[in-house]
Amino acid sequence: MNNSAVYLDHAATTTLNPVAQAAMLEEYAHTGNPSSLHGAGRRAHRVVDEARTTIAQTLSAHPSEVIFTSGGTESDNLALKGLYWSRRDADPSRRKILISGIEHHAILDTAEWLESHEGAELVWMPVEREGRLDVSAAAQLLEQHADELALATLMWANNEVGTIQPVAEFAALAAAHGVPVHTDAVQAYGAIPVDFAASGAATLAVSAHKIGGPVGIGALLVRRDVTLTPIQHGGGHERKMRSGTMNAVAAAGFAAAAHDAWQGLEEYSRTLVTLRDMAVERITEQIPEATLNGPADTGGCAQRLPGNLHFSFPGCEGDSLLFVLDMLGIASSTGSACTAGVPQPSHVLLAMGRDARQARSVQRFTLGHSTSAADIEALVKALPEAYQRAKKAGMAADQSSIHTAGTGFNR
Amino acid sequence: MKVLAAMSGGVDSAVAAARAVEAGHDVVGVHLALSRMPGTLRTGSRGCCTIEDSNDAWRACDKLGIPFYVWDFSDRFKEDVVDDFISEYAAGRTPNPCMRCNEKIKFAALLEKALALGFDAVCTGHYAKVIRDADGNPELHRAADWAKDQSYVLGVLTHQQLEHCMFPLAETPSKAEVRAEAEARGLTVANKPDSHDICFIPDGDTRGWLAERIDMTPGQILDHEGNELGEHSGAHAFTVGQRRGLKLGRPAADGKPRFVLEIRPKDNKVIVGPEDLLTVDELRGIRISWAGVPIDEVESGAEFDCMVQVRAHGDPVNARAHLEAVPGEPSTLVARLPEGMRGVAPGQTMVIYQGTRVLGQATIDSARSTVWDPAKVG
């Protein structure tokens, strides 16, 4: 894939599924706005409608609960802002948002924006050392702030360390206080079963390109009894919650990928678990200092995403290790692609109780459809030397050993 | 060789990297993130490390077919360059942050990391030359184009640093040629404006920027004989040689303009006087370094002829220099200037040359004048 012989960054984006490509090519040949009243419009409408039905099926949701968006980030924005405004307008004393510290930036930054611009107050829920929500602490916070809560948000599975969250348990606690829960299921969807109806969540975000669909489309599931104040106004599409001409081509590709992923889910996650566990075993064998972050969940995928590997490599900086591996043709990540470019210590690791230095010494490898045992072997083979080299490059904050005018020979 | 090309996003570093690739080296491009707030956009020729610069650097690397990375040195940059800049000004000195960046970031922190990751050299778009003497030791020399020559800001490099420097623009006759070459190579930065001013002060208002960071308290303005002439709103707002903005109200007895001669942060006084008193004839430098193997006189303490330059684009002047050693203490580099030099401020760097060769540098600790004794002010 791309320029890397070994692609281990499927959580950032994954290969377009050929069935999605075929569905889109087919749809590109047609003209028609799904909102138009003539034959061409009705045809396009049918494509979107069928896509909606398929996607609903893969998430145990009702088709009318599927709101198409441009992707995960927009879905998270719409859920948080929409729920906040709608709940606050109904009762102005509801201004608090209950949120975990390990959320994706699409959630964190949206919540922080609501705090700085819309009078929201954030109430942070702690997570345990392996990145799982501290449920009893969350229950206490729900109890304490119940009447003032506009909403609560807890991701389904973490994008960095792969920890799966007790969403249904948490949503049930919140429901007892009448608090709606949003869940970001972008990383979980297509990797483990995601059942919207059973989760008890009010809203749930998914994205197409993480499951083999195209970039630029996603969905927000919105329970039928939930109203969101829209962010975007116009023609009143998508239950008046998300105006804008519906993208039939992308919807067709999304649905094809979703259906394919849903049908093969059990076998796929089993395969990934085998590869993942093999990688954990081989990496810790080769590099005893390396520690897996998040629950090991050996043999299973109830606590950890089947395709996620996330290690601390003490004494080296994540971006140095990424660099050396990239030079060797192995694509990995220091965290989420959003913080790539200028590496910052991972907020997820900080929330899990690690210090800034530990939070910078990490590397994520994520597996997907194209991953083979040979890829894992290539990684295991390259890692020890790459680690030594990256460790030598040191932490950027350390003092340099280069002779400079300040440290040099002052005769 | 495995070469790390430091890519600012400008035309010089892009052409330098292109030449390194063409010379057959194995090149990787790296853009340094030096600001914790990289969200800013460029306005005109000001600012640095913006999203656009990083993107320009990426596009140049993509065109050259070499990998590209952004490395974060923002903490080091803040500590070693920005904070140092503020504390130097607070102490009444005039630092050169570009030299500090070369000394501590580009050819120290970056070089250190590059060497550890298996690179042999750091390549930049500086206009300067590294040549080897008969024994293979590196020497730093002025670039072929004296108008663009940047050997001054590299004068702070040590022997070890020079061992790993690559300046592919050394022999380029002019900047126009670099732009033409960029154009011919299809690099989109061919017509990008040159950077000016200090990169971390994007609007160019150094005084205003400093005023937000250093406590400004009003104090006396005295003339060169100790007479009080007026009040200033904060000594750090002035620089040696400054003429405008003194707001003294009444003219000098001779009717000629007055210039800032000295800033005394300790007692918060600014000393002004006529232009001819700006001329100094002896510079004393500390924090000395030698760009390569020091010449023999450094060891012996003997006097030697050289040229001294105190600004990036200042004219070099003739000097007789020697190293003044006091046992147990850091040495002082003393340069006597038979023709004198105008407007020298403590904190500035004196780079000493013999011909085109940079011998080394020192930070100016004091500048003395035979026509005026600051002690007279009291």
C-alpha cells in the first residue's frame, strides 16, 4: 500500500474495499439529486435509502436513525453541539457535559469549544490505568451533576490504545438520570459488533473510510426520540438535522463496505486477534522494556480492539521511532493522525496516568484487512534495531552532547 | 552520505536540498516546528514556521522525491532562543537570536538527533562555505556572493559542528541564480519572498513584543557628562546607536542630534550623547568559540591581524586581536580597532575573519572608547 511495504496504520485509514469502489463507479454513471421529484431523482433517492437501510442493519438501528454526514468529525460535532443546544434550550440549567479524558479530538475540541463559546461546563470522568472508564467514579459524577447535565459522552473504543469502553453500562446509569449519551464508535465499527439499539446511546458516530468505504462520508445515528439542534441549515435534509444535497455515490460506497465488513466481522476479528496476540508476544520477547498499553485481552476482543497494538518504548521519542520504521518501509503512528505533524504528548496516555515523557515514548500499530503474518514478522524483525537507534536519538528535551560555543572550548 | 536537509519552506533550503540530492546523497527533508502555536499564517515576508512554510517544505520534498518529516523542537527553541532573547534584553544587551538558533537548535539539537538516527550531515540553505585544510580539518569561509554571505550567523559553529555541515549554496554567484534554479526545477517556492526580522516576532515590532515580556519602569535619561535630560518609559525600549524616539524636548547645546550611547539596566538609566561618541576602539568578548582548529596565536596569546564584524550585514573592520587569559577564568578576546567602529552594543556577537575565513567569535561584553569614558556619567 502506498509507499510503505508494510502498512500498519489501518486506524488512520484503510484500503478502499473493491466492492465499495465498484458500487461508487456504478453510481457515478447516473445523474439525479435524491431530493428531486422526477424519475432520475427517485432513482438517486432509492440508492441513498437502500444505503441507509444497509448501514442501519449493520448497527442494529432503524433506517430513520441514520443521519448521513461528511464523516466522524462532523458526526461528533453534530451530536455534541446538537444535544447541548437542544437540551440547554429546553432547560437553561442544563449546561454541563460529562466527558472522559480519552476522547478523540473531534469530541474534546468540540466540548472545549462549547465551554469557551456557549457557556458549557465540562465535568471530566477519570479512566483506569488501562484506559477504561472508572464506572463507579462516573456513576458518582452522574449522581452529583444529574440535573445540570446536558449530555454525557464516552467513546466506544479508544483510537490510540484500543481500550473498549463499557458504553451500555454507562448509558444505563445515565438513562436513570435522564441524561442522553453520545458515543464515538468510529474505531469500533467494522472491528467488533456495534449494536446501537442495545447500547442505550442517544447518538452514535461512525465513519466510512475506517471500514473500507470512501473518505468524506460518515453517519450519526440519532435515536428516534432524540432531537438535535442542527449546525448546518438549508434544505432540511436528514430529519432537518443535516441540510445539504445527499451524496448518493458516497452513500453507495459506504453501504457496500459496511455490508461486507458486517458479514465477515466474526472471522475478520478472529484473524486480527491472532495476529495481534502474536505481535504482542513476539515484540515483548524481542524488546523486554516495551510495554503494551491498554488491556492485553489475549485471545479476545471484548476489552481491546482486535487490530490495535500500542506500546511504550522507554527512552525514545515516538516520532524518532516512526521515522526509523518509515525508512525501513514500515508505516506506523505515534497516536492519532490528527496530532501527527507536530508531535504532542498523547492526551490519552496522560489521562491514563502516564507522565509527559512516557506519553511521548509510544507507538501504535494497527492491523487491517491487508495485514498478514509476514507483516508482523517484518515489524518484529525491524523493531529491535529501530528502537536502539531511536533511543540513541534521545528525547528532544534532553541536553545535546554536541560541542557548542556555550559548552565548547572556551580558551 | 546520508544527509538531513533542514527545510524552512523557503527557496534557499529547497535548492540546497535539491543540490544535495543531485550530488548523489541519500537525502531526507525535515521541517523544524519551533512554535507551540503553529496555527498562524504568513503575512508578506514576515513570520516563520507557519502552516504554509511547513506545507511549502513538504511540496519541495515531494517534488524532489525525498521523504519529509516535521520534528518538534519548540520546547528547546523557547528555552534556548526565545527566553534567552528576553533575558539578554532584560540585562541591557542586544542578542542575535538567529545565531543562538544556529548554535543551539539547527547545529546542536537537530544535528544530535540526526547523527543518532544514522545521518552524516545536516544540510541547510545558508550562504557560506566549508572547506578542508591540508589535514582534512574543516574551515568556515564566506560564500562566493558577499552580498548574501551568511558566514556571520554561522560564526558560532564549533569544529565538531562544522564536521557535519553541508552548505550547497556556497558557490552560488547570486540569489537570483538560486531563484532561477528553483524555477527550472519546478519548485513552487521559487518566487517566495525572503524572510526578514525575527521569526518569533511575526509583526516585526520587537520593542512592543519585549514590552509585553519585560517590566518597564520609567528612569532617567542622562547626557554623556551626567546631566539629566529627561525621563524614559523603560530602558529596555532603547538600543545603542538609536536616534529617534528619545523625546528629549530641548535640543543639545551644539544643536546636533543625540544618540543612545549606553543602556544601564541595573540603575535603569539611558545615556545619550553626540554621534562621534558612538565610536569605539576596543571590543572585549567573552563566550568564545573557534570555527575549526584555532590559529596558533590562540594558544600563544600573541596578537594577530584580523577583521571584525558585529552585525549580519555589517562591514568588517580591521583589528588587532589577542586572547587575554586569566588563570582559572574564561578567557577574553580583545580586539583593538585602529579605525574605530560605530554603535556597538554589549550582547552583539563579534565574528573575526582572516580573509574569507571565519576564525571564531565572541559575545561582546564591553566596548571602550578613548574619546569618552562612561565612568564620567557616574
